Amino acid sequence: MRRIGREVTRKSDGPTVAQGSRQRLRDFELSGGLVCLKPETIPLPKCPTIRHDSYPAAFNSFSLAKTEMITVKLRSLGFLVVVLVGLFFSSCTVTPRRAAVSGLAPSTAAELKITQSIIPPGNCGRPLHRPMRPTFITIHSTDNTSRSANALNHALAMNKGLRGSHNRTGFLTWHFTVDDHSIYQTLPTNETGEHADYEGPGNRSSIGIEMCVNRGNNLDITIDRTAQLTARLMRQYNIPLDHVVPHMHWRMIRYSDRRNLGFKQCPRILLDGGRLGPKWSAFIAKVSFYAR
């Protein structure tokens, strides 16, 4: 709606402008000063219509979507998958390493560090030279639970003179002492010690190994290290597994008065109720494992 404030004249083929203006003025007065404009339709610009079947054609216009290139990429991906699967299965065929006995990490015998603390000839436990060809290995435990009773202090005690009674030398001696972190050798392995049965076959034919049981010492590690040492000595002197024996294997007959003391319950930490049983069998299994 709009108000008409003045006449506009222009040249026309129909009625004159003045006549048209007078007619509009007359209509204006009748309508109260308002005139209605006829609605007009605004024409839209013509746009191309995209049909539904034209979308695949538009997609295929991109080079990455071309069928032949998709095929090549799928073939390349398939080849890569085949290679990766082949590598995976080939890695699974690697021979696993031999597991440790009883879950303990196997240290090879070459990794055992043995500290030489040999008693000087002619002193204390070596007043006489008594040669020996070892054919047995005798396993002991010290039964000394004092915190300071480790391998080092046992070696020092033997070097100073560890007194024993009713035997030939008056001293106690053996060849190796083992704890959870060290091994000390105090006698040559071709020399008789005083550790098993006085002047019996145990002393005259066997290498003596003592295991420490002092407080703070890890017994499992001590036993494992003793098994490794035993296996090394077996290989070195060609000693069979059935010649690895506990102290209680030897009957103890005192040298001084020939008194029969029977069989000592030793090594106590490898006995079950004072007898050979599962603990000793497990130890022998360890020795066998390390002797392979």
C-alpha cells in the first residue's frame, strides 16, 4: 500500500496520463487515500537440475575413486597383509630357551665366582699332605644360624684353625663353602678334608661342600648355587650323579676311640623329617639339569 502525493505524466498509447491520474485520484478519494498494488511474481533464474543418477558420475570424476586405482590399492594392501602374517608365524617358530628348574634363573657354571682362600700347607687343618682322587661329592649344611656365619667367615675360621675333636688332625676342614652370593674354596680338591666320617671313605674319596644357613641368607639361592658348583665338579672329575651324596650317606666312626656314631642327619635343609625325600630329590634334579 502507498500514498500518491502527486501526478506523474508520461507518454502512453492508451489513455492520456492526465486522464489516468484523474481516475486514480478519484479512486484514491473513494478508498480513503489508500490504493492496493497488484502482487507481482518475481521470476527466478534458471539453474541446471542434477538428476540422482548423475552423482556416481560426479564421484567417478575424481582420480582416487577410479576403479582401476582402487583395485591396485587393494592388491597392495593384500600383499602387505600376507607379508606381515608370514613374519608373525615365522617368529613363533623360534625354539624357546630351556626353562630354569623350580623357577630359578639358571646361571651357567662359568658364571660362578669361586674365591680362593686355601689354608696354607703345614698350618692348622693341613698339618699333613694327604692326597686324594675324588670320586664322590658330599653335600653338607653348617647348621650355624648366626647372622655372621656366612661363607667368608667360615673360610676365615678354617684358615685360623677351626678345632675339631676325635679326628686325626684335630681340625675341621672341607673344600667349598657356599652362601647366596659367594663361594670360598679352602682346600685343594685333590687333598683329603675332615668333614664326613673321620678316617672313613667319605673323607678319603669325596669333595666336601658346606651350605650356609645363617640368618639373612637366601636358602633357595644357596641351594641353587650349590647344585651348579656340584655339576661343575662332576664334569671336571668325571663323577657320576649317583656319587653325589648327603653327609648322612657315610657312617661316622671316630678316629680316636673307634666309636660308631651312626649316620648324621645332614644336610638338614635338604631332608624331610630327618630322611631323604622330596627335598633331596629336587636338589639332585637341579644338579642333573646343570650337569647337561
